[in-house]
Amino acid sequence: MNALRLFLCSSACLLALAHQPTQAQVRPRNRLTQPAGKRLSQLDNARIAFITARVVLTQDQAQRFWPVYNEFITKRRDLNRSARLLRRAIDNPSLSDAQLRENFNQDFALRQQQLTLEKDYFEQAQRVLSLRQVAQLYQAERDFTKEVLRRVADPTQADALPAPR
């Protein structure tokens, strides 16, 4: 019964997303006119619906899983943002060799932190989900990313968010 309720809830979210007017109907085609926070929120909502449909969670699992997952996503975004800023700094032609070396060392440290975060999250996820569900989660994340990239590459699909299979 709980799985059915969760499925119905995620289906309702997807239907609501599917029936929203596209940006082309509301404003110019330039998606940059929409605030980044709103785009990120829409993407997060679509990711949650996608993962929910792919990884069947009991109500207890869902209550324990989503806070862990959201914390992981926040930490991963922070690390990615730091790495992006660091890589941009490397393009500065006025940096000395010592500064460039330090930037590379910081980049290596950030990548190590990302790997440590992934390992920690894997352990935390296993405390809530079965190993099979963790595998489904990782596959759902990869599939979601592929679908978003595919839709970004195809401008006719760019406004639509991915729907789970």
C-alpha cells in the first residue's frame, strides 16, 4: 500500500511538470532569463521524481533516504563549485609556477574529497537501502544525467524535463 501511495504521488508530480507551460509559451527562448535557482529547483524535482519511480522505496526507506541523499547532493555541489572556481583560476596567465602547482594540488585534494564523499554516501545509503536498490539508484542517477544532456543537446526537447521509464 505504501509503495502504491509513493508511486501515485510521484506520478502526480510528473503530471504536474508535464502540464506546465513551456518557456517558449511564456517568455523568450533564452532560458537564461529564468533565475538559476528556479531552474535548479525544477531539475531537483525532476531528479527526485525520476529516482522515486526507478528505485521502489518503502515509506520508511523514503523517510530515511531522502535526507541522506539531499545532504549528499548539497555537499557534492559545493565540492563541484569549488573545483570549477579553481579550474577557472588556472586560466589566469599572471599565475606563477608555484601558484599553478598549488592550484593543481588543491584540485587533487578536491577530487579526493569527492571520492571520499562518494564512498561515505555509499555506506550511508546501504544502511537505508538494499544493495540492489543502491545499484538501481546509481543507475537512475546516470540515466537521469544522460537524459538531461540529451535534451540540452536537442533544442526541441530542452524545455521538457526527463520522465522515468
